[in-house]
Amino acid sequence: AVPEFPRPLPRFPKEFLWGVSTSAAQIEGAVEEGGRGASTWDVFAGESGRIKDGSDARVATDHYHRYPEDVRLLKELGVGAYRFSVAWPRVVPDGRGAVNAAGLDFYDRLVDALLAAGIAPVPTLFHWDTPQVVEDGGGWLVRETAEWFAAYADAVAARLGDRVERWITLNEPAELTLLGYGLGQHAPGRELLFGALPAAHHQLLGHGLAVQALRARGARSIGIANSHGPTWAASDAAQDRHAADFYDRLLNRLFAEPVLLGRYPDEDVAELLPGNVDDDLKVISQPLDWYGINYYQPSLVGRPRGEATEVGGTRIPEGLPFAPQDIEGYPRTDFGWAVVPEGLTELLVGFRERYGKRLPPIVITENGCSYEGIDDRERIAYLDGHLRALHAAMAAGVDVRGYFVWSLLDNFEWAEGYARRFGLVHVDYATLTRTPKSSYRWFREVLREQAGG
Ligand code: GBH
């Protein structure tokens, strides 16, 4: 039976792009097949104590072998687009140099299967799975990595560019910088605190160089997927507002402004960056066709408390100039993240106010939640609320062209392992059986309704 709608959603524009998202390291498995090289996540998950449930992503959902079934699930669902990521270590196992044709063959088959199902492929070129050899050479802390990334982007575009229309360069460079290089809770497990900032700059430079490589191959629709959320100060006190402003500059504006405005948000941060960044900012700020936003929840931030804290699964050490706090007074997902749909309206309206004409059309490239169970009414409520909030932003004049649910499938949720389930489709990890959840049937109805007259 189709779960009931709380009430019908408002109508979105006819040409609005509806989709779902995944990423390679979280679903593919088959880490030693088809000539794939090791990624930082293979190595990181192999170290004891890194992944909370002791798991790794060697098999994950086995999408590498089961992609025909997953494409059938997408087709049944009725999405117009599917956002997946291409694994750099599958395509260029040594990070630079020789292209592995067998690795590209996999994405070639996937793209053809999607097109045959009437679904637009939307590849992301980098969703955190750096080739380990690149990491061994300094990873995103060094400039060369941006250049190698662009060479890899060129190889992917050369192979898929005749069939792929829309491209995404990076996924959430903020998270890789903070969690991977700053706090060590994601691969590559470095704990450099503010010493992580060169990784932000080099990812952004990699984005700009990849845009150039894609353009040279004729790409006409390119975006980035940045994570953003409104930042709320814990109180009106100056110290809390100052801390929240710092957090906002570090996690939102540091990644939006180089791309949209061609500058870093402030001098303090620019001083921590390598060398003279002015020429790089010209590369980073090349015009995009659209700007992707991954939205999960706002951040509530106050002054430092002189002790480590844990928020939403992230351990924040003491000594930082801010302290994120739990948001009270809203429902929570089973990850502990507050459910705040109106935060999405606030975010989008705020983006338009701040960036005005410099802001290209927006696509919500991820939005979703973690809940247990196959009859997942909470996920329906979450998505329903966020789609209404998105519509409200559009009604207020924000130009939004698409919306992608994270995620099609339950998958490897990074440091959480398999404990957090974000899928519209349940995966039984013992048998790899896929079972559509109530939210899948609900979303299918939404898509039908939106497509109908
Ligand atoms: C995305 O990251 C990833 O792109 C995707 O791979 C992942 O599976 C998915 O989301 C679900 O996690 O204010 O301290 O509570 C999401 C990154 C993590 C960004 C939580 C906001 C809030 C930190 N988000 N974070 S806190």
C-alpha cells in the first residue's frame, strides 16, 4: 500500500529535476576488482578503531555488481536524474598517469543503463575517495593533487562526455577538510586543526582546474556540491555571536565565496592559506551553470567551553574558537540531528540576499535523514517538510532547479559504518537484498503527482 500523504505537496516547475544521490565509496564495494587502486577510505577503515561498528566498505552494497538492479529501482521510482560519484582510484589507480580503461568501463556501463532507463546521469568526480598513493604524496595538503585531479577529470570527460550533460566536480570539500584533515574522524585521519586549511584551498583549486578540463571537453552544465546550513548563535551575547560567525565563515563562506565571488571571506583565513592565492582564485571562480547545496540541518554554535564536546556524531576537541551544540526543541533523526525544514528556507533566502546576482541557479544535491526500519514514516515526514520548505524559498524568489534525496540505498555511512541508514531502499547487509521502504513508495507517488497535469 502507498503510505498516505499528509497533504499534497505544492507544485514544482515542470522542468524541475528530481533525483536521488549516492557515492562510490559508500555503495560500490569491489575494491580490488577491475584494476582499482586503494583509496584513503580502504586504508582508514582497515585501521582499528576508526569505524564505529568496526566495519569497512570492501563490499558495501555491492553496487559494482548489482548496478542493473539499482538502475531498475531508480526507473521504478521515476526519478529524472541520478547523482553518483566516480571513484578516482578506479579510473587512475596510481592517482596520476595511466588511465585504467576497465575502471572507466564500469561507469560507461552505468551511464548507458541509466540512459536506457530514461534517467540523466549526474556524476560527481570526487566524493572523498582520494587514491592512497596521492595521499602518500601529501594528499590535498599539496598543490599537485589539484593538478592530478584535473587530469583525472579530463580522462572521465573524454570517456563519458558524449553522454553526460551535467557534471559535479567536488562533494563537500568542507567536510573532508574539517573531518579528514582537521579532526581526524574521516580518512585520511589527520588531526591538523587549522593546519588543514591548505586542503580546502587545494580542493577548491582542483574544482577550478576540473571546470577548465570539463569545459575543454565541451561540458555545458557544471556545478559543485557544497554542504551548507544556517548557523545560529547559541545566544545574543557577543561571545556566542562571534563564535557562530567564525564557524559560519569557516564552514559555509570559506567554500562558497571563492567559487561565487572569487575571494576568501576574511583576511584571518586567507593568511592561513598557502602562498599567494590571487591567481588561484581566478581559476576557482570560473562561472558555474548551477550551484549544488547539500542541506541536512542548521548548526547551533556558542563560545568555547574549555572542554571537548560531541555533536551529531562529531567529536569537537577543546581549543577551537567555537563549540557546536545540540539543537533542542525539534524532532531528531536517529543520528541525533535536529529536523529543521525551515532551516532550508532560511539558508536559501540568505544565500540569495548575500550573493545576489553572483549566485547561479541552485540545485539541492543532497537532503535526507537516518532512521531505522522499512516502514519509515519519519523519513516521509522529513522529506515532505523539506520539500515544502524548498518550495517556500522558491516562492520567495530563489531560483532552484532540482532536488536530490540522499540516498537511494542504505550504505556505508563513513565513520558510522552501517549503523546509520539513509536509504529510500533498505539493504540487508547479510544478503545484500534491496527492499524499498515506505519512503520509496511515497517519493514515487510525489514524482508521479508532480509529473501529472
Ligand atoms: C553528507 O555529509 C555526505 O555527502 C554523504 O556522503 C553522507 O553520507 C551524508 O551526508 C550523510 O551524512 O553541526 O556538528 O552536528 C553530510 C555532512 C555532517 C554536514 C553533519 C553537517 C553537522 C555537524 N554533514 N554536519 S554538527
